[in-house]
Amino acid sequence: MLAVQAVPHDYVQGRIAYTSDRAGTFDIWLYRPQDGFNFQLTKGLGAEFSVPYWSPDSRRVAFIGVGNVVYLIDTVTFRAARIDQIEPYTLLDWSPDSKFLAYVKNGRIVIYDTFSHNSNSIPEPDASDVQWFPSGTELLFAAPDSTGNTQLYRIRTDGTVRRQITQNTEGPLHDVRLSPDGAFALYTFPGSSISIISTVDLATGTIYTLEGGPLAKNYFPAWSPDSRTIAYSATDYKAPNYYSLIQMDSRTGQQQKTIAASDCFATPVSWSPEGSGIAYLSGCTDAGRAAQLWIVDIRAPMLVNVLSGGHITALQWSPRVRVPKSIYTNSVYRVSFPYPSDWRPVSEVRYEGHTPAQSKSGKCSTIILYCGPT
């Protein structure tokens, strides 16, 4: 018999989804900072290039996996759905209501209903980095203009009211990311050997360029949850090795700060749900692949190596969600389900509490948190 006491899921600290081969092949894993719980979410579906994308309700993860297939994995039921086949590293973006997924395929912006499994598309040749505005009625995307320079555009989800935002003359733009409040967008330019971060105020079109690192190699920029700060990886060199600085700056620049360092040439970064921590990768080998996941508390700063082993290629911290639920998870039997967070333990395997329908009568419902032979 195996009895496992539930550990409430902390929606403030959230969970970190990451891609790793620590079990032999690349798959998606979940790490819970509150108690160090580490769990393999998928088996045989991931790839080295897989990047996890959380739904805003923090329940599902989308990623491009083996065979270039787009998968949706439910972190409560563990059910996986195959929805399409697209190019690796294509950005996937969830609608604010966690119902639709937007991405680019074959010169079209695809809007996929993850509940009905129907989709519609908007023709946009060479578009990239499509993302939802907070309204849920408009999309941001990048596409080249007639001169070949990349511009940012916004368009309604029905394909109407297409508007150009930028007047860029610097050539291609990369890593376009809309701020959570929908007021700014960031991008890198002009390429990979030299990568500079700029932001644009979408209301005025004003461009701000961040100072960046000493070699002008700035990668993986990520918005803070409050849309005021950008974290990124800035490559530096100290003979005989390259390494990266974990830096942050305001969205208009002039407030650069280095908060940590990684021994990798570059590392993805991801903000904690409340914005006080940043996760990043380190422990790179001669092959350049990371083997460690670190978290830095930007208020101290304080660095903690929370995971080591295998190779880690991508990570994303779940968003903050105000949901009055806790999650019971058993990694041995691969069981996970929500229960009301105000229910209290009455024994090692039993939680009790009132449901809304029963509160007037004062009667109590019981949930037995037990996994194993009866």
C-alpha cells in the first residue's frame, strides 16, 4: 500500500516546465519550486527543440515535439492531444481565455480551437511570431514589407483591420514578444552574431534600444509579468571561454542591472509568476548544452541551483492564476486532480471540506487522497 499526502499547488510560486533528457530521451518535465517536486509530464513525445508554452490558466502546456507535431498536454489528467504539424521553433501563443492557440504555418496565421479542434486561418505570407493581445480580439505578428524589412502589424482575429505598427529600416526583426499588458513589444535585430534588443510603444510607435551586454549578443528576452522590465541573456567572454550574464532593464532602457551569470554561451530566461524570480540554465558542457536549472531572487539577489542532471534545452515558468484549487499529484501512479484549497487534512490520506452547494446545510464532503492496492 502506498499512501501519499497531497501537497497544495502554490499558484503564486507556480511550476516550471522544462525540456530535458534526464530520463534518456527529451521530454517535458515539471518542477515545483515550493517543495522541489520534479515530475516527468510526457513520455516519448518531446524533442531536443521542444519549447513548453503554458496556457494562461496554468493547466495545459503546448509544445512542438517528435515528428514536428504540436502537442497539448493537460497537467491534471495527463491527456495529450495532437493538433498539427509545423516547423520546429515556431512560436505558439495561447489566447487569454486559454481556449485558442495561434501560430504560423505555410504562410498563414492559424487560430486553433483546442476544445472543438476546429481552426481557421488568415493568409499572411512570411509572417512570424503571432501573439494575442489581452483583448482576445486582435493579434500581433511580424512580416516583411515590400522592401524586405520586417514590420510589426496588428490584425483582428477575423482577418480584418490590418494595421502596420512600425517603420523599421534595419532589416529583419527576431524574437518579437508582446508585453503582457499589450502596450509594448520587444524584438531583437539584426541577426544572431549581433543581437540588440529594442522595444516599441505600440500607441506612439516610439522605439527604445536597450544597452545590452558588452558584446552586443543579447538573447532570449522575456517580459516581466508587470510588463515594466525585460530579462535577457547577454554573452560575454573571458579567456578561454564564453559565458552569459543574466541581465534586466526597464522597457525604455537606462536601468540595466546584472543579477547572475551562467557558464553557457546563452540561456533562456523565464520570470516567476509574481515577478520576483528568474529561472535560467547553466552547467554547460563542451557540447554547449546546459545541465542545471537555476533560480535567482532579484530582490536579494540570491542564487539557487534547483536541478542538475541530464541536458536541459528550454524552460518556461507558469503564469500567475488566482484559482482556489490545490493539485494532488502522485508520480508513481501518474494521478493528478484538483480539489478545493480550503479543504483540510483529517488524516494522512483524507481531506475534508465544504462545497458551495453544501455550505448552507453544513454538511461535509470528503476526498480521500490515496493511491495503491485496496
